[in-house]
Amino acid sequence: MTAPARFQAGLHRFAVLVACGTAALVFAGGLVTSTGSGLSVPDWPLSFGQVMPVMRGGVLFEHGHRMLAATVGLLTIGLMAWLLRRETRGWVRRLGVAALGLVVLQGILGGLTVLLQLPTIVSVAHAGMAELFLCLTAAIALVTSRGWIEAPAPVPDAGTPSLRALSAGAAFVVYGQILLGALVRHSGAGLAIPDFPLAFGRLVPPLDSALVAYHFAHRVGALVTSVCLVWLVVRLLRAPLAPFALRRPALLLVALLALQIFLGALTIWSRRAVIPTTLHLLSGALILVTTVVIALRTRRLLASGVREPALAGGALAETSA
């Protein structure tokens, strides 16, 4: 019989460290693209045939990104080893193994972007994989927390659609929007529409080129994503039984969404200045992570449908096992 899960402060803090390091790595990767430094180091896995080249110009951003990636990779190995040794829940141990697999695959994709000289499809895949890895490390940090392990019995998840379904759907929508953003960044479509909030002074621009179509699709996606997130937040704040652990990230989501819209506008108005462009990428990643956290917490804290308290308690015991 599997032993009940027990909160381990050291393990949780290390998982938080890995998640924060991954967020920093996403930001560093964004800096590489924003500064046009992707091919400043033309070889891989070494840099100009060296472990440590001269760190100046674009090499500072590209090789710095590689160094941070290597650090996060080592931290991920440590996290997996800790989970395999001390974690009693098999599914959490499997998350640690998956995290290592993703970070290895991400490193290979990063190398291919250099060796193949930044093909759009590989660069977008590299960006998308980074977001998945960030979400996975955040999920490990969440499920090793005291709040997750010692969660109270779930309350009914009433309403249509259920909050569990709505939050999961919102996470998928946000991820799709992030992939569209990656396509805009790596295809060079960032200023294909040079004005905002209008597009060439119109609501719908002439879609006479692929770059304009990519950019406009990202703007339409931003509108769809915003509607989904506002819908989710309103449902969470109005749900009478929703725990504070769900309301708090919902409020954070509102702040991040407002910041993301402002940074998107500033990216256009500043002609893709490095800092707002990179912060726009990071803010999008944080929105995704927050939405994923809400989706996971709804599955932990809300029962599917209206259930009797005894059944809900039984479901909690099964989840904790």
C-alpha cells in the first residue's frame, strides 16, 4: 500500500527554485530573439569550439542563455533524483522523469535552431517546448506544496461549464495564443502591422501577405484569449464555494492580463524595443502558468458535479494516495 503523501519543505522549495530558474530561462531566451542574437554563436554544443567564449555583443545573450539552460538542466536532474528517492506518490515521481525528458528534448531543439540557422518551425517548437517545461516545473512545485498535500475535502463544482472544464479550456487557449506569438516572433512578423489598436488604420487589415496574416491572427487570438480568461475569473470570483486558493490566482490573472495587453501595445509603439518585447513574452508565460495552476487546483479543490461530503472525502483520499 502506498504511504500517504507528506509535505517536505526542502523538496518543495527546491521545486520552486527550479520553476523560477525556468522562468528566468524563458526570459533569457526571449532576450536572444529580441536582440537578434540567435546566430551570434554559430556552433553547438560548444561556442566557437570553446566552453567559455568571450562574452560580448550577441555572444553575451546567446551563450548566457546556454549557460542558464545548462544550470536549469542540472537542477532538473537534482529535482528528479529527489523525487525518485523521497516522493511517495508515483504520479509525482513520473512528473520528475517527464521534466528531465522535456529539458533534454528542449536542449536538442535549441541546438537544432542554431545548426539549421533558425528555421521558423524549429524555433517555434523550441519556444513552445519551453512553455510546456515551465508549466511542468510549476506543476511539480504546486503538487509538492503544503496547500496541495493538506488540502481540505473538495466542494461541489457546480455551474455549466464546470470550473474544472473552463479552467482547462482556458489553459489550452492561452497555450495556443503563445504558439501564435512564437510564430509572429520567429517569422519576423512582429511589425507586419505597424499600428495599434487599429491595423493599417482599419479594424481588419488587407491580408495580402503571410506575415500580416500571422500578426493579425495573433491579435484576434489575444481577443479570444482575453474573453476566455475574463470569463474564468468572473466565474471564480462569483462562485460561492470557491476556495481562496482559487480566488487569489484569479486576481493575479487579471493583473497579468492587463499588463500583457499594455506590453503588447508597447511592443508595437516602441518598434519592438528589446525590454517591452521580452517582457511581453515573459508575461504571456506567467499567464499560462497561472492558468495551469488554477486548472490543477480546481481538480484538487472542486468535486466533479454535486457530491455528498462522504464521497468527496473519499475522492480526496484516493487523490492523496
